Amino acid sequence: MNDVIGRLVSQPQGAVGSVLLAVLAVAVALGPVLAPYDPESFHPASRLTGPSEAFWLGTDHFGRDIFSRILWGARTTVLLSLLATTIGALAGGALGILSGYVGGWVDELLMRLVDAMMAIPSLLFALLIITVLGPSGVNAVIAIGIAFVPGIARVARSVTLSVRTSDYVAAAVARGESAGWIMAREVLPNMLAPVIIESTIRVAFAIMLLATLSFLGLGSQPPAPEWGLMISEARGFMFRSAWTIFWPGLAIAMVAVTFNLLGDALRDALNPRTARAG
């Protein structure tokens, strides 16, 4: 583990991503404590005020402090995105292992289902699910998690197909171990690294999908301080009060960049060839 962390932070993208992740973790953990105002408190006399000493990032059309809302929204936006990705990773990983190890008609059936799901763009697929479940932050998480299942299942299946022909799997079969034991003890540990890398990168997509759904009114609902919802509420004022959209947009972009950098760095840090070269 220490070697992986060392290789991770020794790369420029890993070092930058780690610093940004630390800042993000502070915002998620301590955002409500650091916020100078209640995110839902109105300041009518300071509506659409630009950045100032009193309101560091300005105020929105209700006079709410944007800095406070971004800090509070970090917990909602980031944690929901992580939860959605976790759902996709767990379900997709299990589906991929089952399909790749069992093979035969089970593999054929599951992969044709996955192919059908992958034919639909993630955003459209999430919109279809939200239409059935109804608009809410929880339903948006479920929709994004389901939309991520096919891609992660493909990655997990690909690794499983290469692992199941290994000598140690053949030895486990010869010992009479059950299929469930082999998948859990022999296949799963070898599948974790690729799935973790894929999931880390997908967090960035989850952030943007969640913000998009909230922007469309299908995710978090007012007055929640969710970044996509903040942009949606401020779009009518973007030309005369650009800061109302700029700051939450920048927050979304920075989080997406953070997890993209970490995903790229993890791919190299967990690569056995990179480890041997180091």
C-alpha cells in the first residue's frame, strides 16, 4: 500500500490530484462548520451582490451567500456522486465476475443485456430511470448507479476471463473449491485494481451527471445547496451576475478534474510494469 501511494504522489497528476482531493475532503467534512452563513438564509438587501468582504463569492438572486452554499453543497454533490459510483461498481463488478467465470449461456445472456444498456447514452439512460422513479436526489443516485453498471461489468468480465485460466484458479478447481469461493477468493482480488481505476474516473462523470439532472430539475430539489441546482436557479441572471453561475460551475469542474487526475495516476501506480520499473 505504501508503495502504491508513493508511486501515486510521485507523478505530477497524482500529486496535484491528491492535493485537490485533500481540499475537497476538508470541504466535505468541515464545509458546514467553515461556512460563514446558513446556506438558506436570505439577505434581501444584498441580492446579486458581487464578491465582497462580507460575501466572498457574492450572493444569488435571493441574497444567499454563494460561498456558504458551495461549502454545504460539496457534501451533497460529492457524497451522492461517490454513492452512485459505488452502486455501479458493486453491481457491475458482481455481474462481470459472474458472467466471465460461469460463461456459456449465462455469459451470453448477461452480455447481450449489457450491450443493450450500453447502446443508450448514460445521461439518456439516467433520464429514463428518473422518469419512472420520479425526481429526487436519491433517485438520481440510483439512476446514475444503474447507468454505470454496464461499463464496469465489461471491465470486470474482461479481467475475469483472463484470470479464470490461471494456474491458481485451476488448482482451486482441482481442490474441489466451490465456484462462489473461487470467485470471491481468487478472481475478486485480481479484479479490484482495474475496477477501482474505472470507478475513480467514473466519479467525475457521476458529478457531471448529477449536476445535469439537478439542472434539469430531476435531481436535488430547491432549496438544497446542490451545485447543479445552483446553476439552474442562476441561469436567468448569468449575463448581469456571472458569478452566480461561475463559482458552482468551477466547483464542478475542479472536482471532475480531481478524480480524472487521480484515475490516471492510479492506473499507472497499480500497473505491475510500472511497479517493476520503479
